[in-house]
Amino acid sequence: MPTPRIGLDRFFLVDINDSQTQAGEEWVKISMQNGGTLSRASNKVDTTHKDNAGFTSEQVVTKTWSATCEGFDNLHNRALKHLVDKWERTTVTDVEIHIRLITETGEEQVGFATLDSFDTSFGTNEVVTYSCSFTGRGRLNVR
């Protein structure tokens, strides 16, 4: 029996929709990514009652997701420029992001998110790096 390859077929990439129209799609990859996370969480309320024979119970009431990505800064990357421009132009930085968990079947997950932070690090004798964090708004759809 072959050894299962856990996690080796998956790549995490964050793309930004840089379309100038609401209905358009013009996806641009945030370049030179070398790490990231996709987190899913459930918020629950305690529904324990006396008929539970001393056991606790909970009910999921809301779900959330968030994403981060990090990598080497490419000052000419259109997606990174779009994030900075969006942050500078608005007070609410709603950026449509395209999160891709790519498998051999080509699965993509797409959702809307708010840009929480966009950091650039530039230490002496080091490569310039960036990190971004997003909080999802609504469902993360598989397509």
C-alpha cells in the first residue's frame, strides 16, 4: 500500500481582483509568496440544560474565515500596489481576494475579505518582505 502524500499536493496562493468594474474579474497574484494561512472558525453559544445528564452542549451560531500571506516584496507587483492604493484611497479597505488551494483537480476557493494589515519589513542586509492579513466577509465559495 503506498504511503499517503498528506499536504504535498496543495499550494496556497492569494490573488487580488484588480478589475475596475464591480462585475469584472481580473485576478493578479500577489508575487513571491513563501507562506500563508487559511483559518476557519466557528463561534458557539452554550446550550447546556438540565436534561443533558451533566454534559455540556453547544450550538454553532456564526462562522468566520481569515487568511494571511507573506513573501518577498516585489515593488513592481500589481497586486501589492493595488493593496497599498486601496488602503490609501479609502477608509474601509474592502478588497476582493481570491484564495486558491490548488489540488490536482484545480479546486479554487473565492471570497470577499477586508484587508486588516499590510506590513513591509526591510532590515539591514535582508531581503525586503511583506505580510498581509485579511478577514473574510461572507462565504468562501468553491468553484
